[in-house]
Amino acid sequence: MADRAKRKSPARNAAKSEKKPAKRSGAGRPSRLSREMIIDTSMKLLEQYSIEGFTLAKVAEELDTVSMALYNYFPSREALLAELSNHICKQFEMPTAPADQAWQRTLEDWVATLRTLAARYPIMIKVTGIDGKTSSGWLRIARIVSTTLQQAGFEGRALAINSWLFTCEAIALVNAELMGGFHSPISFAQLDELAREDQEHYLMLRPYHEQLSAQAILDEGLADMIATLERKLDAP
């Protein structure tokens, strides 16, 4: 009787085994996790959240893991953001240029390449600088502008400030167009909330805005930027 009481029925054994949770492949680190997956997931999340709203916890949740697992690949949130920028910036490839190419054409090619890459990766401009620190990937891209202006004749303080201004203006111009430029008819959706005089002004301009294209605005803005540099070089 005692031996029989100690025995457990097959049904009870089966029920007990079903209650045991399945073992994970690692402590908070699924076997499918990889550096590439973390980067891809982070880029998708940054299309939805601001830099301030981006956290390792969100990345981990999206990957069905825990935040600590990500530290096996990136030591911090800042390191991950820097790697995202470098990953994107490595794909910046200028077209092959002849040895005697004018500096103006090199800058035009640089802006065109920047726009193409930013269109492919909308988060690019978000991650070029985090917490006042510029990524090494972006510095390599910006150096093309600096060396081009140096070859054009700028030096010292003039080289430093004009390189910085050109890259900032190019980023602003490209970003404005990718976000939906001011010329877009949809930007007048709330026109009726303005005073009558303001409405009349914008309605007067509306036919011209509707004729503009993103490329036309980019070309005009870039032409103005280059013309400013040419005037500075010609100044005594």
C-alpha cells in the first residue's frame, strides 16, 4: 500500500511537466539576437521616436529580450546611437570626379549625395550629433566640404566658419525638403486660421508654390550658398 501511495500516475506527471516554463537559450539573450538586428530595430524605432524618447528598453522590448542583453553588443545607449550614425555615414559615396573638377561641382555632388542618403535613411540627420558629440562617421563626411573649400582658397578662421556654415545650411535645406517643404500645398491646410491680410498674402503666392519641386528648391538654395562662397573668395 505504501509503495502504491508513493507512485504518481502518468497523467499527474504529464500535467506537472506541462507547467514547467520552457528554458530560454540564455539569460535574457535569445539565440537570434545579433548586432545587425539591434541596429536595424533601432533605426526603425527612431523613425517613430525622438532621440530623447529612444531607449534601450524600447529596443529590447521590440526584440523580445531584456535591456541587459543589449550590453553584450553596445556598452551604452550613446554607443548604440553613435554606431547607427557610423553605419549610415559609411554608405556616403561621392561620385568619381575628374582631377580638374571645379570646387563648386564637388559641393553640388556632396549635397546631392547627402540628400540621397538622407532620403534612404530618414533618421540620418537625427543621429549625426548626440549630446553635443558629433559622430566620427559624420566628421568623415563633413571633411569633404572642408578640404574642398581649402582647395578653393579658404584658410584659417574663414575655412573653419565657412565649412561649418555650408554643412549646416545643407543639412537644413535637405531636412526641410525631406520633411515636406514649405512650398507643398498641404502646408496651407490651416490657412483659414490666419488673419485676412495674412491669408491674402499666401494665396497670392500659392500658384507659385504649387509649381515648385523639391529639386528646384534644393538647386536654388545650393546656388545661393555657392554664390556666397564665391563672393567671399573674390573679396579683397
